[in-house]
Amino acid sequence: MKRINIHDAKTHLSRYLERVERGQVFLVCRRNEPIAELRPVKRERTRPRPTGLARERLRIPPSFFEPLPEDILAAFEGKRP
């Protein structure tokens, strides 16, 4: 992470933004004290996530759907058995 001062960031903002678009992160400082980060924003998905990718690799046993024992249920609720 490269440090830049406020004056340099204001003077060369477009140059730094080009580098940020490529993934670089900058630490913006005032008198060598960090005050902010200049980093890329995560882009939103343009397509929905595909479903069923693990369809053939994942198997849920029937016991998964059976009720839990009382002592485990009590533990989830913060109670002692």
C-alpha cells in the first residue's frame, strides 16, 4: 500500500484513480498520519449466481432433517441440560 499526502492526491487524482481501477490501494496521509484509504469499490454482479453447482458432489443424509436431542437444543438456547 503506497502512502500519498493530501496535496499530491488532489493534484494527481485522475492518475491515482486510474491505478485504483487496476486494483492498487493508496493510504492518504495528513502530515504523514494516515487518515483515509483510496481503494477500488467492489463491482456489483451483472448476472445472478448460478445455482446447483455442487449438485453431484453434495449429499445431505436423511438424519440431517431429524430433530436435535434435547441437550443440544438447550445448549443453543443458553440453558444447561
